[in-house]
Amino acid sequence: MLNDRGEELWGETDHSAQVICIETGLHPDKERVIVLHETLHQIIGQVGSPIGMSERQEEAICTLLGESLLGHVRENPAYWRYMLRRVV
């Protein structure tokens, strides 16, 4: 995938359609990081940038948090089972 500037992308977010597209054929770990990264873009897009960060800053934050979240999920499965439990 390429963006408007012809740069290669592994994923992209369509805020208006609330759709995330990712490149096919990625390693499963890379795929997960990209999905988390794009999800973070969606969240920021929904609430707006409360601190007025630039596109470059948002990209850096989504990259850092996407990679960190995947590590956290892997290292703390009991925590995530607790967080994802169904509340009745």
C-alpha cells in the first residue's frame, strides 16, 4: 500500500468509514502491531488530538504504544483475561 505521498504503508485507517486496512503477507507479530497501531489512530481520530500533536508526533506515539501494548498482552495474559471478562 502507498499513501498520498507515495510512501509505503503496512496499514492505514479510514476514519470516516471506521475501517482499518493492513498489508497482506505480514508476519503475524507485525500484523498484530500494525492492527494495534491503526486502532490507536482510530481512537485519537474519535476524540481528536487534545494536545494538538502533529501527524509525525501521532505516528510516533501510535508506533510506540502499538508495540508496547502487544508486549503487555503477551507478558500479562491473566491481566487481559481479567480485562476482557464478560460482566453480567
